[in-house]
Amino acid sequence: MNPLLPIKTSEIIQLLGAIPHPEGGFFLETHRSGCIPMSTRGQTGYDTDTKLIVTHDRPNKHTDCRRNALTSILWIPTIKCPTLLLAINMSDHVHYYQGGKPFQYIVYHPSTKVLDKQIVGPDLLAGHKLQFVVPGGSYKCGHMIVDYNSTPQEYTIIGEGVGPGWSSCDIHCCVENDLNDLDGTVQETLRPYLHENLHRNNEQERKEIVFDEYYDEDSKREKRTEAWS
């Protein structure tokens, strides 16, 4: 039970000043090393005077491989948008449960070939965790446990620490072909868990996720209205 948190999504979003996230739910960037949070529109602060770290494992060799050392956000999935679709992010993520409904992550680690299912939430006696680490390069999806009645909130609050810092060019949104590329035995194991969480966009559309619009005031108002209606 989280007695000090409001129940309604609209209330928590207004209290935190969060905006819609293109992968679903809402978010607020709370830290980006060397930059004012939210000021870079979710991108690495290349045009600032801050010192950046150089990465050596980024998939797109045509982009600048420098990144902010660390970023952190609050991510808020909601009852009306409870699912995190399957994606691969190159950076390590640490997820912190910070209130509301529990949330289950489903993660496949290609290096270890292990499928990991973990709930972050308030019920430690039931096996919930307060933190969950997802190594870079993992396949990750998940969903809010909507019917968990011990927490009345319409949302989950998850803190995410990302290092090297989050950048949209480091995320790969998975479609059917991404599962087809896996080993046959792995496919058979993963498909029941991951197939329903694939992005339905075609290859071209998924490359056109534009984050700038999510910082635009008119767009925020319109998307909030859609999310709460």
C-alpha cells in the first residue's frame, strides 16, 4: 500500500511534471550527467561543454559514440498503457520500484541464454524486488500487474538509472524478424513470453521514433488528453 501516493494517473503526472513516453506511459528525466535534465530532449548533450565518455560497443558506427556518463528517469506505466514492448538497449539499466502497482520484467540475456522473469514491487514476502538490473544488450519487455489489489494506484513508478547515459540511437525496437534471427531452441523457449510483446511497426517506421515532439507543450497536452480519456 502506498498511502501517500495519489490513486489517479492524472494526479501523479501533474505532481511530477511527467510527459508521455514514446514507448508507453509517462516519464520525467531527473538526471543527465553534465546537462540540465530534460534540456537535451532525451539526447546526448553533444553541444554542451560537459565532459562525455566514449563508448566502444554502440551498434551504429555512423553516430557519435560519446555519451553522458549516467542518466536517470522516472518511468510511469499506467493501467491504460501497462505494457513495455520488446526492445534491446545497449546500456546497462537499473530499475527501482518507487510506488504503485507491481511491474513484471521479462528479460532474455543472449550472453548467458537465460530467460529472467522478475517482479519489482512492494511485496517482498511474495518475492518482489526493489531493484532489478538489466545488462546492456538484453532483450527486455514487461507489463504492469494490473489486478494487484493491495495497491490502488492506476500506475507504477519505476526509477531507471542508465549507464552509459540513455540515447535514442542505442535502442532497438524488436519485430518478428528479431526473434527469427535467434537460435531455434531459443526461439521455442522465448516465443511464448516475447512474441506478444513485439513491436508491430515495420522496419522503417520503428526507425522514425522522434523524441523531440514529446517535449513540445502542445503535443504534451494533446497526448495527455488521449492517455487520460
